[in-house]
Amino acid sequence: MATTFASCSSREGWAVVLWPPKGSSISYGAIVPVHFKSNITKTYAVGVPGSKANEELELWRAEVYPSKSKAKAAAAAYGELLPLFGVATRDGLLL
């Protein structure tokens, strides 16, 4: 008889970081778990790869996917151009 246990931690999905903030521990193209989305502060709480730390990212800095495999596929599709993607797709002032 097989038993499946669900994790106690909830996750909104996985994100590809398109434009990390200055001084962030997260790099361009990183695949990070999204713990929750705040509509009040317009941020995602994400995990930092390789540590137990979390950071907040503004919504426009990342693309969120329902699974890690979909996030990896999206990051692979950007290839070496990923660091330029956040710059090229933004039109107007960043607030």
C-alpha cells in the first residue's frame, strides 16, 4: 500500500527571474520557488537558490509558471539573451 504525503509548505509555482534587483543573491535566469504573491506590495516572496533564505521580487521582475519543468523550459528558450530580456521588453519608467 502506497501512501502519499503532502508538503506543509505551500507554493504558488516557480519563476524565471528576468531582472534581479541590484544587490540580490538571485541571478539572471534563476529558477526560484514562489512562496506567495502579495497584491498589496506587488511582490513575490521567492526562495534563494542554494540557501534557505527568501527575497521579495517585484512582480515585473519574474515570470511565474505552475511547475518547475515549465519554468526551466521557458528559461532555456531565452538562452543567452535572458539578461537582456528585462531591458528590451520594458517600455517606460520603472517605478
